[in-house]
Amino acid sequence: MERQDATVVTVEEEAERMLAGRARGDSSPVTNHAKADMVVAMPDRPAIPEAIKRSVRQRCAYGCVICGLPVYEYDHMVDWSVTRRHVAEEITLLCPVHHSEKTRGLRTVDEIVAADADPANRRVGWTAPYGLSFKSTDPATLRIGSNWIRWHESFSAVVVDDVVLFGFRRDGTSLGLRLLLHNEFNEPELVIENSVVLLNSGAWDIQFEGQLLTVRRSLGDIVLRVRFEPPAQVTLERALLAYNGVLIDVRPGSTEFMVGNVKVRTVGSLAEAPIGIKAGYGPRHSSIPSMISAPKIDRYGGAVQIAPPGSDADDESDE
């Protein structure tokens, strides 16, 4: 008896059929593993393109679609062994725990697809809390561009109007990080309080991979790039820290930064001080020594001349 050839179905058609069936509520199961006759010879698995990863992050609201944790991995809802392609709509975000559960067969693909259609962070407006770990008996360090601020007790790298925008609070060996990112209306886009990270899920793009957290307001418009370096260091590689009309502009690797419309040159120094930059008014920090102080800075585009302690104000230029 002559064997009849089976109908040929491409892996793209099969993946689309399975995902579309989940969207319609079909009861047919979606399997975690490819059928042998659906696997085709392909080169080594390529990296997911950055544009596709960004689209996935935006759709999934910057966290695991099940629990909302902002530490995540990219998961092909229908296994790569089936699709052999990277398509944004077929990829989701899962935290390491839920990704492992899916891989081990402890969570079904049906459940993952349903969570992808209604991400946890989209419902809440913020990511789930994630705790960073900073612990050391040694002095902690906060970097702003190429400038270092180090202190053995609680200290602040940036203070505006008595509000600490970037600092460490020490409790014994534990270091509680504070980092606040606002838009021009003082609305929070990122909050790190006592080392607990919360991200606004309505942001244009937030990327948290490895030690590096990056916030973008549009393509190429990076307003924050911060590197967490336990046990006792955090670096602002790029930042636009705004509060009450004061804007502090930090550029990668630069020994200069902007406070309002004024360029401050600090020759990439290391400061042993309880405050790095102090701008605006406030009785709580007025008597505390700082690396740079600007009590009368103008707001919302105004300018005032600022010079670091010991420098010549006439030497500060916009070259």
C-alpha cells in the first residue's frame, strides 16, 4: 500500500493558528513542545532584535505579565523550536520563576497567552516592587557622570528644595537607595525608595537588563541610565533629574553637567561629602556641606552662575 503524503503546514501557519485559537477561546490545547515533523533545519538561534524587544516591553508594561516583577526574561509563548522566528506578538515577558515554571511544564502556554493579553502591570499602572540589595561596612559611593561622591554615613548626591533625588540611607550595614525621576510636571516616572524599585508602566520605554536600567521618553531620548553595582555603588551614566523646575542634566562619562542652564565643571573629582549637588531652598539641608551649592537657581529655563568650591566662576564656559 502506497503511503500518502501529509498536508504540509508551515511553522508560521501553525504558530499563528495556535495563538489565534487562544484569542478566540478555542479549547484545543496549545502544547509546550514542537512535533517532530514541524522542526525544520535552521541556523543557530539569533538574538532578538532590539526593536522587537522594545515592542514586547511596551506591550507587557515592563514586567512579568503574571506577577509584574520588573526583572524579566523574553519568552516565546509558542516555543522557538516551533516558530523558528522572532515576532513581537509571539513573545512575552516572564520573571525567572514563572519562566522556569513554563519551561518545566508547571504552567501551560494557555495561561501564559491569557496573561500576555492582560498584563499585571497594565492593570495597576506600576510594576510590582523589586528590592535591590546594597550592604557594606565600607563607605558607599554614588557616581554622577565621571564625578564620585563617597561617604561613610547616610548621604545625598542630589538634593533639590530639600528633597533628596539621589542618595543612600545607611542602617548599620544596609544601604537604602533613593532615586526619583520626575517629568516636568513633577509626576513620578520612576521611584526607588529604600532600594525598592517601582516603574511607571505608562512610560514610553523602560529597559532593565543586567545591572543597567534605562528609561526612554522616545526613540533615542534617554532620560535615565543607571547602573546598580552592589555591594555599595550606584552610577548615573545619563540622567535628566527634574524637580520644581530645576533640571540637572548628566551626560555619560562627562566631567561636566548642567544645573539649570549653567554648565558645571568638576574635573571628574572624588568628593568626600554628605551632599554632592544642592539646589534651591530648604532648611533641613542648608547647613550641611556640599560639593556644589546653588540656593538661588532660577527655574524653568532660567540661569544662574554656579561654581564648585575652590574653582573660578569666570572659568565656567559653554565651550
